[in-house]
Amino acid sequence: MRRSPTPLEAEALYQKAVKLLARRGRSESELRRLLTRSAAPGALPPALDRLREHGYLDDRRFAQSLALYARDAEKFGAQRARRELRRRGIADAVADQALAEIYPARGEAALLRAWLAKKRVKPPEDERAAARLYRRLRLAGFASPEIVTALRRWKIDPEWLEALEEEEAADEF
């Protein structure tokens, strides 16, 4: 029969949090969720305050780091980075600020080309392949107008592009 562990006080909780943060960066929301189960009543807020005080817990810095990784390493668009930040529990205001700093206002076209090069994507041969590529690019976080512009550069059948744009417009409602 397994006994439940003794609830951790603030110091032990702080030490556990430092170990968790040493493995990988986490948002305050993620850390709070992981520590809540093992925390003694009232021990979590002082431990989180101490982590913030020592600079180990900073959602703004974490959001910037995650957005920078999404842009530079993964070549994802801003929408994909926003989804990841939300999934990690970053507040919308903090995410908006980080994305505004990391993603330039007009730089998504170059990023989309970099993503296509990284994935070694070839021009689609038929309408079905164009639709599949369009969906992949949307999942990678790119805006519909940028995708259509990139597909036009490949001289894809304009009727296919119109069908994709109509499908996208129908999905928005």
C-alpha cells in the first residue's frame, strides 16, 4: 500500500521548483500546476515569490525565449508561437508583447520561405496537394494572405488558390 507523500513546506517547495526549472524553462502557470499537488497549505505563494525575487521565474522573459525559439529554430509563424504561449499558460498581454518584439510586422513572408526551405517542400502538383500544403502552413502559424502569396510565386493554378481562399473564408464564420 502506497502512502501519500508529506506536503512540502515553502523551502522544500522552492528547492523542487528550482530542480524543475533547471530541467527546462516553465511558465508560472505550469510551475504552479506542478507544485500544487505536493504543496502544504499556504506554502506555494512564498515559494513562487522567492523564485520571482531570484529571477528564476519570469513569464515575460520565458515568453520572449519561447517566441524566439519558435521563430529562429522552428521557423514557425506568429500564430503558432501564440498558440504555444497560450498552451504554456502565458497571459495574452505578455504573449502579445513578446510576439511584437520577436516577430517583425512585415517579416512573415521571409519566415514562410525559410520554413518551406527547412521542410524541403516542393511545389504542389494538384489541387489536393495545394490544399494539404495550405493546411500545413496554417498549422505552422502563417497568415492566410502570406500563404496565398507564397503559393502564387510557385505559379499554382489561380482556381486552386481561389478555392483555398473561399474555404478559409467559410471556415472563419
